[in-house]
Amino acid sequence: MEQKNAMNKNVRPTAPAAPKGEAKGGSAFAAIVIPLALIVSIIIYKFVFGSPGNFQGGNPENNPLPGNYLGIIYKGGVIVPILLTLFLLVITFSIERFLTISKAKGTKSIEAFIRNVRQKLNVNDITGALAACDQQKGSVASVVKAGLGKYQEMARDRSMDKDSKIAAIQKEIEESTALELPMLEKNLVILSTIASVATLIGLLGTVFGMINAFSALANAGAPDAVGLANGISEALINTALGILTSALAIIAYNFFTSKIDELTYSIDEAGFSIIQTFASQHGEKETYTA
């Protein structure tokens, strides 16, 4: 029980700085995707939403054709490309995180892998457990393999007492977990930021739209009905796009966070099994046999 409490004390150990190559890779991906998404959004806004065929008289300055939603979105104004950029970023980083976390799980079911490792450990078949890690691959298998490697090392060591060996195995598992977490959590901060920023930008577009609407009402003489309609349209479109983008970002962030928690729990479960097996099968003066 004491070993289990020790393993669960810090579910997520403080992660050290990611390796330079990995950090540069993540930064380079974001540095490429963000401006590219902005360029694509501007192109879509200008040439798809703003196509003359979407408006009365073939002029984007006129009202959209009845029922033409592309033209209606175009009337949302200059905030639309920004919101569209955020929307594309949510989709892109969600796909990237999904592929990364799926790869981190490995080739087979996590539950089946943990069960297989436990069975190997119960019969003290460390070589078989290591082979299972090589077949599984992924982040969980990498951490378990590191723990099993330390297991073998401590089993051969005759200079340390049993408690020190257990502590060394636990430390190895925690350090390996801390090295894997940055890769799993990378770019999630972008999703969490978009979840907050998209709503604010949508509200900013709403304010701009209402300003235009009241400007149309303030005209001398008869109010500008077209200007009033365009202003209200701009306000509502920006609100809708901002809320939609923010909702998708929140859903994606919570989904991937839960998946990472599942992987972390699996790592803790496997680590506890390794420590428990070592504590029960290896004494201070036991002779190790490979």
C-alpha cells in the first residue's frame, strides 16, 4: 500500500524542459500553421464568401442573394477572416493532437498491454515484458520499458538495500513520464487560448456591427435600411462564428486532456505493478537470474 501511495502522490510530475529538437519541431509547426491559416482564411473570405455570384447585381457591396449563406457570412466584415483563422487552427491542431495521442497509445489496446505486462511480471519474465513493450510502442510502452530496464539493473545490484532499489525504480518511472508528457500536451495551450480569445473577437465583431447599424439609423432623413441590415448581419455573424469556434476549442481541449489523463493513469498502473513485483520477488540478498 505504501508503494501505491508513493506512485499516486504525483500523478503528473513536473516535466523538465523538452529536448531542443522536440521544442523546435513544435514551434516550427505552429509558426507555419498559424500564418498559413490566416492566408487561407483571407483567400476564402475574398474569393469564396465575397464572390460576386453571391450578391445581388453581382456586386459584393449589395445585399446577398436570398438564402445565400456565403454572402451573408461575407457581410460579417473584416473580423470574419480572423475568426475563420481561429476555426482552421482548432481543426488543424485537433487533428495533430489526435494523431499524436493515438500514436502515443501504441499499436494495441492499453488495457491489453498493461494486462500482458502484469502477467509477465507475475512470473518474473522481465525479458518477455520488455518484448511486449517493443511490440506495443508508444509513450506508455516507453515509460514501462524504462522502468523494466531499471528493474533489471536493481535486481543485479548488490550494493543497495531493497528500499533504495524500489526508490530508484520509482524515480526512473517518474522521470520517464515527465519526459513523455510535454510531447502529449504540446499545442494544447493553443486550443485553450483560442477557446477564450474566439469569443472575445466575436464580441468585438459584434460591437463593430452594432456601430455600423446605429450609424445607419443616425443618418439624416430616412434611415439607411441597407446599412442597418448589414450592420445587424455583421454583428450576428461574428457572434455566431466566435461562439462556434470557442465551443469547438473547448470540446477539443477537454477531450484531449481526458485522453492524456487516461495515458497517465495507465503509466501509473504499470509503474505500481513493476514496483510491487520487485518488492515481492526480490530481496536484498537474492541472486538475480535473467
